[in-house]
Amino acid sequence: MIQNLIHYFSPYSINGNIGEAYNLQIELVPNDDDWICIIDQDVMLLGEKAGHQIAEIIQKHDDVAVFTSYTNRVGTKAQRYPGMYNIADLRAHREISLKLQERNYSKIKMLNRGISGHLMLFQKKTWEDVGKFNEEGILQVDYDFTRKVTQKGGKIALMQGVYATHYYRLIEGRRHTKHLS
């Protein structure tokens, strides 16, 4: 099993600077080898013992710098699980979570590109190596960070057995931005 901790954070910025909020949370992590899982506040992991599963994936794929998961609502199609975008039934999301966990438990798919940050999992030393998160604004911070990882030769992978339900403006629509100000 993984020797270091996995710290789960859902940072929020009241001043519209999410990169700063991410960096402040990560600075609390004591060890460079510890893992950090940043999850948006409107995300839920519905699989059985997802924490154990994630720890096993980290151990099995120790050459990956950043992991993400499948989700239902996100801009990056490579992270979107097909057919779930407008599904509001939480039971359906639970079923997908369990199905993927059973079928693809520790499988990964290499993405090696900037990703959406509904769920980002990385070591503190990766964050330090790429110069932390950009502290300008609230949008594109996740893409910027993960692009810097790939530019430094780091691998980015999708955990194919992990599904995170993401509310992401389900009722309000994608154009709704009131929550970003």
C-alpha cells in the first residue's frame, strides 16, 4: 500500500483567485512525496472505498505525475463518460461509478494534455517542480498547471475505474457564470 498520505482538498476562493487557494492548501501538505487530490466543491465520488482504489492506482502506476477521473459534466471530452452529461438521477451516477470500478478498477488511459480540474491528483513535488498554480483568475488554472506538467515530461492519466459525479451547472446551463464572480 502507498506509504505517503493522500490529502483531499476542495479549495474555494472568495476573491476569484482559485490558483491562490490551491497553492495555500497545498502549502499545508508536509511532505513532498505526499499526494494531493483537489476536487471541485460540486463533485462526489460514489464508488465503494474510492480512497483505497485511488491509493492502489497510485502505487501501480507510479510513473504518472497527474491523475484525473471520468466524470459526467466537464469541458474536456476525454474526461467525460459517454451518455451521462445531462443525467440528473444520482442513482444512475452511482451505478456508473460501481460499474467502472468493477470493470476497470486500476486501469489508466494516458492523456498527456491539459485537463479539466474537477479532480486532479498529484504529488506535492510535482506542484513544486512546475512552479505551482497560476494565481491569476479562476478559469484555465487547471489546464495551465497540467500543460506545465506535460512540458516538463510528466505523464497525465485518466483513472478509468474512477468516476466522479460533477454537478457543473446542470440546471443553470454551461453559460451560467454568476458563481465565478
